[in-house]
Amino acid sequence: MPTPPSLTGAAGRPADPRLGPDHPVGWILRVLAVGWCVRIFVGTLGDREYRSLWSGITLGFHELGHIVLMPLGMFPGVAGGTLFQLAIPALAAFLLHRQGDPVGFSVGLVWLGTALVEMGAYVGDARARALQLVSPFSGEPIHDWEWMLGRVGLLEQDLLLGGVCHFSGVVLMAAALLLGVNALLVTRPGRGNGPPEPGSGRPSMSIPQGGMGEEGLEPPTRGL
């Protein structure tokens, strides 16, 4: 049976070279991705309740975390939502970085930043319980952070902790966008700063047939 084609080529590069960061098509796609992340960042700064496409995806992984970790006990099950909410974007960013895609890495970090911002909103709502809750289980939904902070005696600090999470998310998003813009500038097509390739015509140094002596290059030995 023939082996199915891989989505990535050698060293994790895309199998289709047009999707690479140094190809015009791939570069334009990355410009659009960074532009979309800028829009999310601006929306987050202007409205603490701003939500984007990442919000629905993050919520899905949040609920999955409850399902996966609930068999380990009540506290891991409740904390599992936030754990998955942060771990999945972090894993995505890591894999993109490992693949050698700095722009994709920055987009993954922006996603992680939005997850931190939404975590901050949830933590800060622990006592007020104003947010609408959903649950993958039957019965009355549990407010994760009211339950967890109450167990560790930090319920009165919900607003402070929520503010720290929100601020951390915004800072991470800003840093990620700077990284992404810089990567776009470095990898823009036609910049011509890449390493020499075989057959590029650049001169190379060759060693004379006489070899190397102790004092450096010596002229080849001639017979009498």
C-alpha cells in the first residue's frame, strides 16, 4: 500500500512550497493572519467583553478538559477546563515554532493571550457569577473559579487574580504581534538575505593540491 502524502516536507516545512513563509502566497496568508490578530488585539483593548472566533474554539477545549480529567477527581476535573484552555494554544504555538514558522508561532501566542484574557474574565466573576455558564454534564453548572478559589481560601481575591490574568494576556498578545510583524519583514519575498544555495554561482574557496602546511597554505610541490 503506498504511503499517503505528508502535509509537511523535510524539517517540518510545508509539502506545498507555496505555503512556506518565504513564498509570496504563503507570505500573504501570514499577513492576513497577523492582520486578523491585530483586529482581535484592538477589540480586546477596547472592550473587556470582546470575543472572537478563538473564543468558541477555546470554549470547546475548555469543556473537553473537564471531560478528560474528571475521572481523576473533582479538583482535577474542575481545573481541567482552564488547563486545557491554556495548554492547547500553547501546544499549537510550540508545534508551529518547531516547524520553523515564526509567524504561525506568533499567531499561536495570540490565541494563548486571548485564552488568558478570557480566563481573567472567568476568575474575576467568581463571586458575582454574572457570566452565563455551560457544562458538558447534566445538572446545575459549577462555576469553576468560585469552586476552586473557595477551596483554597482565595475567593475574596477573585478580582485581583482576574486582573492579573487579563493583563498577562494583553501583554502576551502585544509581544506576539511584534514578533509576528518582525517575522513578516524578515521573510518577505524578494528580500534576498537567505543562505547561498548549491549552484547559486557564488565563489567558494578551494585548497591547492599541495595541501596545508604548518604555517598555512603552501604552494604545490614541483618535481625536479
